Amino acid sequence: MKNEALAMVFSEAEKPFHPLPVDLPLLSSGEALVEITYTTICTSDLHTFYGRRGAPTPSVLGHEVIGRIASLPENGVEDFYGEHLRIGDLVTWSVYAHNHAGEMACKGIPQKSTPLFKYGHERIEQNDVLSGGFATHCHLRKGTDIFKIPEGITAREAAPLNCTHATVAGAIRLAGDLSGKNVLVIGAGMLGISACAMAQYAEAKHVFAMDLDGRRAENSKRFGANTAIDAKLSSEEILQIIQPLGGIDVVIDTSGSAAAMEKGLAILNIGGISVWVGAVYSERNISLNAETVVRRILTIKGLHNYIPEDLSYAIKFLKATHMTYPFASLVETDLPLSKLDEAFKVANESGNYRVGITPN
Ligand SMILES: [Zn+2]
């Protein structure tokens, strides 16, 4: 094993990444070193890089990432299920490390623990550089939930597991039992596509996908959506499409658009539930009639990030469905780590769902 790693450091919005060679870390108990094999550029990486949201700097971005265990401490490390990890195991891991006995973990909201170590989001400290996916290695901290990637799943399929698919698994968990229910997925980007496929996996009766981009809404039919809806239609026009099919019992919003979330509430069946995961940027306030919520017995739930059990569910989902749905096709371009600047430009301008980064 080489004893040096290389990280691509982000220091300022739209400034080129600069390569920083660093020594491999000495591992403490509970930690692991991973040699990164593939990373996909998540939309939130783009938001950070293009200055659309604040982030601590300097940092190593990238959190949709997989790799092989390169070294372990003397007493070893167990995966999420308590099995010993071995050198060479191909793994994904929770996007954050947390104290499993902490107050928020005990409340069932570990993603809001303090402190929380979030991969791809941490400021670089002197000897602590390898915290993101755009590097040759990632230093997994104590309290990270690590999962082996099942055989047969390709890198393009697996990299989005620990952000996209795990977050959607959290939304599906909050939505409750979907069997026999009609689901509307708002936003047909990477999260929305995952939500269509996962709603089918969870035995939804009919899955509708809605987006302003007709091409994206149509594409979601390759991933389990039964009907594509143009988000420009009015609530009345949408009702004409959905009512003959039984209306909508569950809305999963991945768009974050206030107008879309209002439309979702307006068309929800009595007893319906709306789960919001897309609103991770500031938007205008939602207009909501409380009497409607009460009389129609509606539920609204928000979700930010996910719990480790969601990543476990996402891996089972991908294992069961990756031969059915063309997830690999969502990563349309690969570039090596040394061309990270070019990769971000392609990801920002092309409209690709994802761009992948391979080792040099
Ligand atoms: Zn992400």
C-alpha cells in the first residue's frame, strides 16, 4: 500500500481544487481507512462549489462515495451488522459519524447529534484532511456505520447509496406502509427517480412522477413510475389525471419548491401524508389552510439526512432492483480525480443526473 494519499481541496467558490498530498493517518480504535474507488458528484456538492450555500473551508467535498478497506486498527472494526470487516472489503458508509449512545441517537434522530462528523462537509484541520470523497482515501471515524456492498452491484450504481438512496429510504420509512397506496413523487431528479423505484419496491399501487422538465418526468417511467405528470398543470388538471386512478395517498417531495408542495397538499386524499425532503434551500413560505389539514386528516413530515437503518434498507433495495432499473445510466460521464474541475463543470452544465469520479 502506498503510504501517501492525495486530496483535492476546495477553498473558495468556483476556484480550482488544489491537490494536497498527505500522509496516511494512524488509526485509533473504531476507525478505518478506505481507498476510494468511486465517487459521484451530488447536487449539494454543486451548490457548495458554486457558492449557492455556505460551507466551512478549506474542505474536501464528496460524500456519495465507495471504496475498499485499506487498513484497520489492531482490534479490528465491525460493520453495521456486527461482522468483522476485512482488508479489501468494498464498502459504503453513513454520511456522518455520531455517538451511538448520545441523546439524539436515543431519540431516533442520530443525524442531528452533536457533535456530528459529516463526510464531505468538514473543515480541514492540520493532520485531518481525508474526510471527503474527492481524494484517494477516506479516514472513517469512530461512530461511522459501515456496510459491505453486495456483489454484482457496479460502482456507478453503488456510489449514490449513502446520500440519494438512503435519504429516499428515510422518506419511505416516514411515509409508512405503501402497499396498495398511490404515491406522487414531486421532482424527477436523482432523488425523485430513486423515490419512484423505491415506492414500487415498497409495493405502492400506482406511482406518479411530476416535474417541470418533461424529459425527466418521462425518464422516471424507466424507474418504476407508472404515470408522468407535467408540473405546469394546475391542481384541477392534475386531479383529472389522478382521480380515475384513485387519487394520491402519499406525496414525496424532492423538489423543495413551495408551489409544488402546495399543489401536493391540495390534491392529497383524505388521510394522506406528505413527506418533504427537497426543501434544503430557502424558499418562500408555504400557504396552508389549517382547517383543510384538520378536516382532511393530513400529515406533513420533514426529513433531513437519514438514520443508518435507512442506508441498510437502501442497500437491500438496490440489491433487489439493480437488474430491473438502469441506475448505472444515471451516471453519464466519468472523469479521473485529477480532472475534478472539469468534472464539476460538466456536472453543472450538462444536466446529467450524476458525474462520476474515478481514481487517477
Ligand atoms: Zn448528497
